[in-house]
Amino acid sequence: MTEYHVTYSDEDREWKVKKAGAERASRTADNKQPAIEKARTLAKSNRPSTVYVHYKKPGQDLKPVQNEFSYAARQR
């Protein structure tokens, strides 16, 4: 299963969509909602997958999950 994380970068001052295990962001956005939409689009095209949306907690490395969206494999 593919996992995507939507997190806020204090350093870059932007929201990032990162695939689990990736070093670089797949997508970035200035605001949270567009980042979530980009992550959900990626997840829908890479089923089965889950999007984890993290809280914006400045100065905190491990930010708790605020919301989760899961997409099952398409049935044939």
C-alpha cells in the first residue's frame, strides 16, 4: 500500500505532499487544502493507498495525524 503524508514545513513555509520513504516532496502548496487535494489525487491514481494529513505544529518534528483518507484497490 502506498502512503502519502501532508505536512507543513517550518523551514520552507509551505505544505508538502510526500510519499512514504521519499526524500523529496511530490507536490507543494502554499495552503493546506490545495496540498490535501493534490495528495488525494495522487492516492486515487495509485490505489491501494492512504493519505495522512498532519496538524501544523511549528517547531515540532513529529506532528500528529489530523485526518486520514484511504483508497482501496479497484475491483475488477
